[in-house]
Amino acid sequence: METTTVNKFRDSLKSFVEHVVSQHMPLRVTRRTGSDFVVMSAEDWERDQETLYVLQNTSLMRQIADSSATHNAGTGYAPTKEQLDEITGI
């Protein structure tokens, strides 16, 4: 995570915001008082919130673990060629 001071952030607000949004990299802004803050794009924040939701949901995590286990064992669901063609639109 890149870091800048609040003074530099204020002086170049537009370029910092463009960089944060286009590069999907949060920016830590430091203050003399020591209470830093982080700037990130709304898209990245929403993605992180969705990830936190899944990680905190024990039922979803159990389903993911079960699916991973059956996949690794080769016993998971395997669609037919016709089903794959329908899914892919071929």
C-alpha cells in the first residue's frame, strides 16, 4: 500500500484519486496527529465487503470446503457435453 502525507494528498487530490481508482490500490494518508486514513475505490470497497460476508458466513464456507473436497477427489458434478454447450452458447 502506498503512503502519502495529508498535505501532499490535498495538493494532488485529483491525481491520487485517479491512481487509486485506476490501479485498484488503496492509499494510506498520514496525518501529523497520527490518525491515518485509507482511500480506496468504491468498487474495491464493495468487493472487500462481499469477501468479508462470505468469510464470516459459516454455511457458505462449509459449502465451499465441501465443493473443493469433491473437486479434488474427482467426485464432483460433471456436466454433460450438451449441458456445457448450453452454458457456453455453442
